[in-house]
Amino acid sequence: MPKVELVTTDGFLYPKAVLEREDLMERKGFPESYDLPALLRFLHDIKAGQGRVSAPVYSHLLYDVVPGERIVVDQPDMLIVEGLNVLQSAPPPEDGQAIPFVSDFFDFSIYVDADEALLRTWYVDRFLALRETTFRDPRSHFHSYAKLSDSEATETATSIWTRINLVNLRDNILPTRQRADLILKKGDSHRVDEVALRKL
């Protein structure tokens, strides 16, 4: 049976203290909020076949990278890398120097797509559900949201979605869709309704 590992790019976000210092908390999840050199080094080492390559671990409860905690990936047959901005590219430098992209290390890429209205609805619904669960934990970064009324929570979630997530989607994520080898379009039931496969 193939050995499969999963690594999320959340672990390569800069720590919350750095994001706060650099005034990037409202840009968390945007390309500039990631330690791209560290992610590229990790992928390079995996692709080179090195054993026991480690990656940082992210806690959604703490909304931060966990200091000193690492996940170790040891020569998997398949590595799944999950993240929002992994298909991004940039204009090549005028001097012709090689600049690596995260996607240079991928053998196959999948973009999970959905209409903006559905994404907004799912985000708000998830926020309301977390208000009744994870947000109630005093350690949660979002603990203050646990006491919001339904209308306040809906308004807050919609504001966050519009101010941050939608901007990131339109400016950074959606433009990479056509770079994927496979595009899966989800409908309102979370079922995949459309499949677009690039000719291999």
C-alpha cells in the first residue's frame, strides 16, 4: 500500500506575532503572510528524496503556528500539499534568473472551485457552527465571538468574508484556477457537479 502524507501550507504562515508586527493580520492567508522560502525548502527536500523532513504545525484553535511543534515527513510515496495559494506564479525576472514556484514541485494539481455566493454561505454557516463549538474554548483566538447573537455573528462573519476572504479569492486564488491539472466544481450540496481535466 502506498505511503501517503498530508501537509497543509497553514504551518508555513508566519507566526501571529510576526503578522501583528508587520500589520498583516488582516492579510492572513494572502501570499505575503507565508514564509515562502521555508515552504520551498521543505518541498525541495521532499522532492530530492531526503528522509525525515519536518514542517511546522498550525493550530486553528490558537490561530497560530505552534512553537516547537513539527510534523515529520519521511519519504512518502505520495505527498498531498493543501493550500490556498499553491498555484501562484509571478512574472519572470528580467535578468533571466531562475525563480522557483511552489507548483514547480507538483506532479499533479487539483483546484476545488465553487461559486462565490456558495463560498460566502458556507463560510457564514461554518462561523455560526464554530461559535457553538470551538469558539467556546477559552484558548480559542475567536473566543470573544462565542457570545455573539445570531444576527451579530452573521454580520461579523459576512464582514470578515467580504473584507478579507473575498479579496484574497478574487485577487490571488481564482486567477490560479486555470493552472490546475484538474478543476472540481462543487454545488450547494458540496457534491462535485463539474469536472475539468487538463489533457495529460
